[in-house]
Amino acid sequence: MLGDDLRNRASPALGEALATLRERYGSRAVLAGTGLSVAGLPTGIGGVDGLTGCDGLPRGRLTWVSGELGQGWFDLSLAILARLSTSLPAVLVDFSGRVDPNDIEAYGGDLRNLWLVHPRHPEQGWAAARALVEAGAGITLMVADRWEPVRRAAPATLLGALESSGGAALICGGQSLPGEVALRVAMEVECQRLAWTRVHRDISGIWVRLQVGRSRIGVSGRSCRLRIALPRPYFSGAGVAEAELEAEDLTLLREASG
Amino acid sequence: MSGRGSSPRLACAIFPHLALSLVWRAHPELREEAVLVGPGRRPGSGEVLLAASGAAVAAGAVPGGEWRQAVISCPDAARLSVEETAISELRWELRLALQDISPMVEWVDDTLAYLDAGARDLRWPTEAALASRLGRELQRLLLVPPRVGVGQSRFTAWAAALATDPGRARLVPPGRAPHFLAELPVEALPLPGAVKERLREFGLTTCGDCASIPLPLLQRQFGPEGLLLNRLCLGRDGATVNPWVVPPPCGVRRVLAGPVEDTEALRFGAPELAAELAVELAQRNLAAGRLRLLVGGEGGESWELITPPSPAMTKEELLPLVLSLMARVRRPVEVVELQALELVAPPVRQRQLFPSGGDRREEIERAAARLSERFGGGLIWRVAVRPEHPGDVPEERLAWRRA
């Protein structure tokens, strides 16, 4: 940690004392203002893993993928969940009521590892997420078009469960979060549509740009471009790829940006 | 090499766990304190207690047991963690040092090692010289005095090491093993608890008592374990050293039909590669501390490396790592080779005492059932593809059921 390095140079005794305290009472006994080391849960999508600064989704933390409808966050989050569900128990809390498990399967997900939560009230969704994380869910995805206020304890207890189990959680959708949820989010990743990709004039996919908006665990401002091949009937190539824009896509991008 | 004498000789070294030695090296003030040492990442539920100091063991902590149990048994102990990489480095250093003393070294675990002491070596003209050198070398690297025992069999050498104080060596001369072992209680024998219990019921409390019973009688009572009991008590349980060798590299290779430029297409083969490597690792009972993806094409070969948070062995553990490696490939590929590096013993995970059940899927099912009871049915759903779904109509493909 940079802060610790500076302190060590200024006062080796202080650095030694801090190291002793952390070893004796745990790594979180004394925290620096920045530069926490967080373990990552690799998603297998290079762009996303490189974005967070911890080689994957931060474990024990809440990550928010924000964006308006149609910006690609919905399919990106489903693709991430699908990939992780091949190796981990996955929970999807669907506040929006729009998730089709066929899409998760199309993105290569393992439905046997998926628990789908359809809450009637926001509190139910948060309580279910916490209980399932405590029981061992490795990845939790919470999807909503618009986030309703919840009790202050709901996100706090979910975060506690994530910290103790080492799981990761994604909150997806919306352009703002209620204060009690925003307080607990470690990283905000903004998702913006760059262009649609087309096959025979049909929309086949979407180019998105991801950018770290605010991060308590790493550097803000990192970005990447991804191409999401959307699930389509009679087509098995749905997925997320990190690649350069092709000439045709660039034309579309210019058209989209006017 | 010819033997030092007619009977085989074996040296045994017992030392504090490497993790504890590393902790003491960094914090000498904790030598006399109760200390619990966990794995590198923040020890939590399900983690194993790697090592504990004598004071912590006396308070009830069990090395190899669950971390949480140890914390409950010994709440005042200093809790520290040691990175696996630091332990591996020290282990490697120790093995090399021991191999310099004797070419036949068996590394049993991070607290115990056997060396062949029967080979003639001009540097150690006597067993005492070898034992002394062994003790000094271990103390130099660990900064903690070890116990050293030399005897004619594994059990004799181990018992000799255990009978001496730290920093000292005990030599049991050839042929003196039965006499040396005579006073040793039967609890120390490496035999099943039921056998020891029956020995106590018969009034046989020491190895000397057991050695005085004729072998046929022991075999009649205990079967094959009677034979082993007799051999242990007479110091004839063998002096085989299973030497440590560097594990051979482990990997799987695929030659593709032609250059593949699309990384997404490449990733379709990832589950198969991960599964094959998992089979290779399972056959050797080893886990990969690091994975390397070697890709070859017209532009030559290149490779990508990834280090998992803990050694990976199963397909489920390997697959996300393989996918992450493949995502970094940036050019047409014709040959793909996935290599497992830094092979280590599979990580130990104890079944948790407090959260019931070891399988996460079972636990999640139970949690889902509790949630359904609390909030009513219809909250949590499981989805599966219908075995005989009618056509490809998406709405009809899946069968929904309440969790």
C-alpha cells in the first residue's frame, strides 16, 4: 500500500507496529484510507477482470453495474452470472421480473447451479440474498430497473454475509441507488452502449463500454470495450467477447453518435 | 553406496510446523504465548488451523482442525496468518538442505522428516555427526531447535526423537530398539484406537508388555494388526524411506484443425481442457499452484500465467482460470497447451462443525426451504430443461419448480 510505504519510510517503527497489529488482530484491524487489497473472483471475461483491479469481481464486496435500459448492463450481468454458474452456486434476485432463464442457458450457464428469487417486496429480495450467500452461494446477481428504498440493515447484513463467505455480488441496473445501498457499494461500473451489431439487418449483439465510475478498492476511470452476442433463437453463439471494433461496427458507432 | 552397518539406520527430525516457525521468526516475543496460525487469506469459517503453539494446544486447539473451533477453545491466543507461498519457499529450502545431508529424504509433513542414515558418507563418519549436522541445519533455517532421533526402524527413530528435548539428538544403537521401546506407552503406537483400547483391557500398557507376548497369540487376537504390533514393539517395522522427488510437469495439449482467431471460439474448448487437466491432477493427487496457457501459431509461441487464490485441482476450480487465460490471447492460435505448475498437495478443507453439512448446494437448498417457510412459496425457483420439451418454443423448454 502506498500510504504504508510512505509511513514506513518516514517512521519504520510505525510501519512495523501497523504490520504487527494487522497480523495479530486481522488484516482489517487497522485500515488505510485507500488501497485495500481485495481478492477477486475471475469471471473469465478479460475486460471485466482487468477493470476491477483485483482480477475479477471483488470478493466480499458489492459491485454496481449501472446504466439506463438498453445500455447492455442487463445482458452483460446475465452473461457474467452464466459463466460463474458453471463453477459456483449462483443466485439471481430478479426485482425487475424480466429475467428469462433461457438467456442464462444461452450464455453457457448451468441451470442446476442457479437459484432464482422472485421477491414480492424489496425486503424479501435482500433477505433471500443474504440467507443464500450465508448458505454458500458464490455469486449473487440482483437485477432491477429502479431501486426501491430498503431498511438500512438489509444491504449491511448482505455485505456482512459476503465478507464472511468470500462471495461476490453484483447489483445491476438503474442510474441511482438509495442512500443505504449506495453506502455499501465498493465499486460502480458504468455500462454504456456504443453500437448495435447486426446480421442480415437483425440486431445480433451490442457493443458496450464499461468504465469504473467510483471505486473504494481500486482506481477509478479504467474502461474497456466488450461485444455481447445476444441470445437468439436457433443460434448458439451468445456470449461476451473482448475484441477490437471492426470497420462495420465503427460505421455503426459513428451513425449512433450522430 | 554401501551400508554403515549390516542393519538399516534411519534418522527422524521433528520440528515445529513451518507456519509456526515463520511466525516466530517474525515475532520472537510470541515464543511463549498461545498462537494460532491460519492460512494466508483471512481465516474464516471452514478454514483449517495450520499450526498452534504449545500453549494453544494445551488450551484445546487442534492443528488441522477447524479455525473457528480453535478460536473458541483458545480465545486469548494471538491469531496470525501465513501465506502458503512463504511456507512453500521454506519447505523447498529445507528439503534441499536435508538432501545435502542424505540423498534419501522423506518429507512426511511440515513437522516431520525421515532421512536414510545407513549410507556411508565421509562427511559424517558417525551417526552422532550426522544427527548433529541435521539438528544444526534445521535450527539454522527454522531458528527453532528440532528434535532428532536415530534408530533401526521408522517407529524407533520417531520414538527416539520424541523422547529427547528440543535441540538434542537421541541415538538408539542397533539391536537396542526393543530395550529402548520397552517403557513406551501403547498410546504412542501408530495403531487404530480400538486395538489400543483392547491392549489396555488386556493390561498391556507398554510396548515391552506387548513385545513379551508371543506373535501367534497377538495375531490370534488382533489379526494382521497383531503382526504390525509385534514388529513395532521390537523395532522391526521397516526402515524404508520414500524419497521426495520433484513432481513431473503436468499438462494437456491440443492441436487445432487450423488457426483460430476468435477467442470466443477458443473458449468453447476450455471446459474440455479443464476437465482433462483435472483428471491428470486427480491421478497424481496434486493441485496446481499456478496455471500456464501456452499458445502457438504462425508468429511463434507465447504464454500467459495465472495464480489461483488457492491451489486448484477440480474442473470447477480450473475452468474460470482457463477462461481468464484464454481471454488474454490476442492472435491466431493453432496449438493450445494448458500446464499445471507448482504442483502441491491438494488443499485440506475440514468439514465444518457449526454450519451443518459440507455440501454448499445442500445448504443452499435448506436455506431456500427456510426462506419459503418464512415468506411463502413462490419466492425461490429452480429451473431445468424439460427432458422431452416440445420443440424449441422458449416458453415451453423449461420446467419451473419451487425450491
